[in-house]
Amino acid sequence: MLPLPGAGAPLGKERLAELVLPPYSLGEPVNDKGVWGLVNSGGTPAGYVFETEPLAPLPGFSGAPINVLVMIDLEGRFLDLRLIHHNEPIFVSGLGEAPFHRFFEQYRGHSINSTLVVGVPYGHADTASSLVYLDGVTKATASVRIAHESVLAATLAVVREKMQGVISGPPSAPNPNHDEALNWQDLVDQGLARHRRVSNAEVQKAFAGTLWEGDDPEALEDPEGAYLDLWIVDLGPPSIARAVLSDDSLAELAAFRAVSPNDEPLLLLDAGRHGLVSPDFVRNTSPDWLSATQDGLPVTLRDADLLVNLKEDLPDGTAMILRSDRRLGFDPTREWTLNVLAVRKHGSFQPQVGTATLSARHKTAARFYLGPGSAEVTDPWRQALRNRAGDLTLLSVFLSGLLGLLALGMNRLAALHSFTPARLAILAAVTGFVGWWGQGQLSIVTLLAVLRAAVDGGSLAFLLFDPFSLLVWAAAILGLFLWGRGLFCGWLCPFGALQEFAHHIGLRLGLRQIEPPARWDRRLKAVKYGLLAGLVAVVFATPDKIEIFAEVEPFKTAITVAFRREWIYVLYAASWLALGLFLFKGFCRYICPLGAAMALAGLLRRRDWIARRAECGAPCQLCRVRCKYGAIAPSGRVDYSECFQCLDCIRIHDDPALCVPQVLAERRRSAA
């Protein structure tokens, strides 16, 4: 187990940050249940990290919950699981901790969208199954299964709320006091018993054009015969169970409820030739041919191992009762889908197995249940907006003010005697609020993800998970049309602001400033374009390595995690800031791949917004000499791809006491 100050105490932010695996890092809390965001190296949302106990405090074999730290990505794949605390006797004083830790390692790479079960596949290697198996721990079946259910319950709760916008309350439970006289025909008429018939011809159509098209002679001989003739009935409500089961089965179901009050019993009755389970099925396990989903996420199903005797007026067929744990989020009052696997084999020796999925839907009327019986469905982007409404309001005011100031009052701003303190104050707000607080540091990682999604036809929905950064992107893109790269690189980049602070500190300390010769300055500025091209190549050649190569940006270290990281990353980021004491914004000018992308996108700029005079460049060279970015050519032409909108040349141009052509013109007037 992880060393903790006290059992049951949630991990603090610093401890959580230490446990998050690179290239991810801890983001901000996203709710009051201990769920935190994960961010990638560029500060872009990448998933969630949480403890299972606050979300799913299922009692373990010892009576105390098993607490596990879970990391998932935005697609619901498990990135890592860590055992935090438990009191399971079999591990504490028997088998030791190692087998328990190894059990959790199996989740990595699997998706919550798969039907994960604890156990081993039964039958032969050529048997098809809709399940993903995790090896249990011998002699610790109960403890491992409870731990597994805790992981599933907590993860499903996070995925439903944060990725699908389904916010549900406590699970619904059958109302034992609700009494209704019902018979089989009533169940059919009211939709409480759902029927799904699939003919041989329909199954044959599902396999048409495949290797297994001719491997079911019976389907070819009797197209209209019933391949699947299935009834689904939820036995949770006592009134429904009484309408279906014989007295002895009702008694056995009552005993089952007493032992497993959180399980929902589901009756399946099939009269088709398919059958409900494979010949190798083992009772009291998860059925290999059956699975279920609700809201697009798996519903756990397990054989209830109950005697099933039905009343005489029910259809003929093979019956079995499955159970699903409501604590894992299953709500019988909302529609769910049962999936039945149709299996065919081609060849006699080591046959190839083909499958098709047959689906049936069911839900039970809410009047039979206690509890919410409904869920509020909210789009994830709406939920993200709601979670950060305050920050987004402040950011909107800040960006509106900055854009208005630069668009309407830029010349007056540049003319202020206190321009430098005013600019540094704005940059301080960018660093503190936009960067460290709001996590709005833009990164090349986001642009590369958008590029890959555009080429592959993927979704850009991941951008909506971080509306704060999306608003900064919107301002930066608007700035590209108005000024080129200057708005973002000069005013909105938190790491760029840190470098500018480093430059002013170097000046205050009287440190000698370094400025490469013009020839080397041009060569060094080309480096960032080479790095950008390299990252684009990586994202298509080895996309799983992009997080590593994107570490060329020190943004994650300096801004996203505020230097709380491994020493090698801290040293890299700090080195650029230390160099900034001597070399003005060296990373921004020569290395930054995001700056290179912004410079290329600056071609969207619709106007040359820096005023020039005929004398600029010949004979006057003052603006070129004063430009710390080397963005003004000897001819006086402004290279907007290298302009960071520092406004120094604007101030010189508008000041009669600084602008050489104006000074000379005034002297000529005075002499005349």
C-alpha cells in the first residue's frame, strides 16, 4: 500500500501530483468528490484521476472499503491504478500485498467501455466471448471481486458525468411496498416483458459476404426459423416477480435479495436455437455470449445461480436469471441494451471464429422503484462551462480589455511614461491568472492533436473539455488576423512573460546582454521551424511518442505544474529563464515550435499595422537598433513573423523627441 498519514484520509494535492505518471500531471479539481483533471505536457486536458472510496465506498471482505487511485484518459482507457488502502485479511496477514498490486496492473490499457470481469475464460481457445478477463488472485476471490467492483463503480461514475454529461443520483431500488396485481399478459401489454425475435435469415444477412457466410446449414435450410426468441423481464419489483415465478423460485429469489440487496435480478427466457450461453458456461460467472450497456457504457452481468421455475402461462424456453449491481450505476428505470453474441466457426481444426451482435432493449416503469429513477443529461461542454464559470467571466473581461486597449488605444498606451510598468503588470496577470491559476498556457500539443484529428477524420470534442484554454485560443486566433503572432507571443503567453521578467531582472542586475550577430540571428530563428516540422512528422509516424518530443516546450514544467516536477525538467525550464537574464527571450525567438506555428498562421494578418515613414531605414535606423526581436530589416521593413508587439517602435514613431525624421524636420523648421 502507499504510505499514508491515516487510513481513509483522501490524498492531498501534493501527494496526488507525485503519483501521477509522466507524461501526465495533475490538473485542477473538477468536482467536490475528489475527482481531479489530468493534463498532458502542453497543459491540455488529458483525463481524470480519482480515488474510488469517495465515489464508491463498497465495503470489502473486512467491512472497510478498498481505496484505489485510478487514472483514465479522455477515452475512458485506464492509464494506471494504485492500491492506496485496504484491510483485507487475506492480503494483510496471508498472501502479502504483492498479488493485490499485480492484480491492479492488469487494467492498464483496457477501456471502461469493455466488459471487464474477474476470472479466466472457460472453454477452448476457439470460443468467442464478449468479455475481457482479468486474472483474479487464488484464495482471495471475494476481496479481488469487491476491489474490481469498486474500480468499476467509481470509474463509471466519473465517465458518465464528465465524458457523457449523465448526472445521476443514488441508484434506484425496487419499492418493496409497491403492490400491483399483474399477470403475464399485463407485463407484455405494459412493456414490462420485452420480446426480441431474430430469424435465421436475419443472422445470415449479418454474416453475408464474410468467411462464415456458409457455415450455418440450418440457417440456410430454414430462413424463417427462430435463431433467437428472447423475452426480457426485470424481476427486481416484487409485483413483476410474482407474475412470472413459481412459489419455490419466488422463495429462492427472496433469499437472494436478503443476501444481495443491491443486485437487480433479470430474467432471460429464450426459445430460439441459439441459446443464452456457450456449452462451456460455468454457473455463477459472467455469461460469455451476453453483455449489456446503458448510456453507451457496460453493465455488469453475472449468473445469479438461482433455480428458475416459471408459471404455466409463460412462453416455453430456456430460462436463466442474471444479476447486475445497481451500485455500479445500473438504473433499471432507464433504457438499457442487452447484446447477444451470435457465433460461427469456419474450419474443423483450430477453426476461425466469427461473431455478430444481436441487440434488445428494455426498461422498467419508474413506479416500481424508490429513488430518483431518472438522470440529468448535460452536454460535457456545458458542464465544463458551468464548472469554470467564474474563471471564464474574469478571463473574458481581461481579454476584452486587452483587445480593446491594443485595437483602439495602442498608440496612447505606447506613449505612456509608465508604459513598461503597465506592460509588466499585464504580463504578471497573464502569468498568474491565465497561466498558473487558469491553466491557459497554450501548447503545440493541441495544434498537433487538431491536425491529426483533421487528417484522420476524428472528433475535436476534446477541445471543449477545457473552455478556459479554448477562450485563449479564440483570442490568439483573432489576434492573428489583426496583428499576426504578436498578440499571443507578446501579450498572452505565460512562459513568454516569465522570460520578459527575466530580461528586466538581468537589466536591473547590470548583467551584460548578449545579442547574436544578424547572420546568426537569422539562422537561429530558422531552428523553430525545423522543430515544428519534426513534431508534425512525429505525430504521424509515432504518435505515441509525441508527448515525449513535445517536452521541447518547457511550458508544462514552468506553468502547468509550476516547477513541481522531476529535477531534469525543472533544470531545462529554469535554464531558459536563466539564459533570459542575458539573451532577450531566446526560447521564444529561436526554439518555440508553437511560435513557429503562430508565425506561419500570421499570414492571415490583413494589414501592416506598424506605421512607417519614408525615412525609416534610409537614413533612420533607430527602430531597427532598438528592436530586441530583430524584427525590423535595415530597409525599415517590419518582419511580422518575428514581431512580438512590444510597441517600442510605435512609441519611437509617435514621439517627436525620439523619432529621428521628426527631430530633423523640427530642426529645419527652427532654422528657417
